[in-house]
Amino acid sequence: GAVVSQHPSWVICKSGTSVKIECRSLDFQATTMFWYRQFPKQSLMLMATSNEGSKATYEQGVEKDKFLINHASLTLSTLTVTSAHPEDSSFYICSAISSGRAYNEQFFGPGTRLTVL
Amino acid sequence: QKEVEQDPGPLSVPEGAIVSLNCTYSNSAFQYFMWYRQYSRKGPELLMYTYSSGNKEDGRFTAQVDKSSKYISLFIRDSQPSDSATYLCAMIRPDFGSSNTGKLIFGQGTTLQVKP
């Protein structure tokens, strides 16, 4: 149980285009999902917290108009990178909280590799 | 100063060796401590979590937390080539006084290679 999927796994796009990444909790409902970014040989950095039915909460330094997050249902959150540029190339990982445990354990998706040319 | 410090390595050991991975942290409010394993180009998977100080064992893995020193460790016994991955420590930064909810703060990750 507690499986999180992401789509797509890989995406290559031209500079200036927008890219949408989906994060789904497959076998549980997730009221809260998180979006992380990971650069090579670096740790995961939290970008934003996404709550179902409300606006996402962004971390300091993350542009909310550039990284649009929508959490329209209890099993789906999307991250749209608008007007992507080469510096946005990174590994984007989502996670979802499965409640009812001793702590709010986060289950991570497999990640999406974004390359902006 | 980062909230969580972890030596990125890389760490290379022969098969069968005991591996010791460590993190230090600065926030005394941290109560939940996790170790994740991440294979190349994959999402992290939870190995173990520990609440407060003490030891926890699961098969070949042992997690230790020393809150007085703000130091946590993960030991891997009889290491296998399949253990080759990046190991990330993580801690929950509590929200609103609740120790078990909040943001995950990750260490940089230690890359481990176990050679046959």
C-alpha cells in the first residue's frame, strides 16, 4: 500500500514552454502532498505544500507564478513549470501523506526528470 | 549553518562490511528521525524511522538517535552490493508545537558503494 506515482518520468522541452507534472496517490487519499526539487548530488529541497481544495503554500524563494500547483482531488496534485528555462532543469519529486500513522509519514513518488534545452 | 548536516561521501566498502552513516542536526525540537534510501534517478524510500532517542533494529539495519549530542546514525550489517545507493537522513521540523507533523528536512545524502 501507500504507492505514489508521477507522470511523466522524463520530459525534455524547449526553453519558454510549460510543462505539467502529475502526482497521484494510487491506493490512499492524500489531503496533503509536497513538491520537492533535487539538483544533482544535492538533497531534496521542499518547494511547496499542497492541500486539497486550497492554495499551495510555497517555501521562501520559490516563485508561485512560475511553479503552479493544483491539488484538485484527494489523489492528484499537479505541478506546472511555466516558461521553463535551462536553470529549471532538475529532478522533481512529489510526496503524499498517508494519515492514521504514528506520524505523518510521507510516501514519495519516483520523480520526474526535467531537462530544458 | 544548515539544520541537518550529512557527509556526502562517497563511501566505498567491500561486501560484508559494516557501514556507518551519520547526521548531525541543530534544532532540538526535532523528535522524529528518518532514514531514506534513494537509488539513482528514483524517489526516496523510507528505511526506518525513530522517535526520540534510542536504538531501533530492522534486519541488517540499525538506527540510533542521540538527542543529547544531536547525532543520528544508521548502521548496515553484512552490506551487499544491492545496498549501493544514496542514504538520506531526514527529520520533521515541527509545526505549531506538534512534533509529529511538519516539514521534512533532509540531509545532503551519503552515496554508498558496496563492492563485490
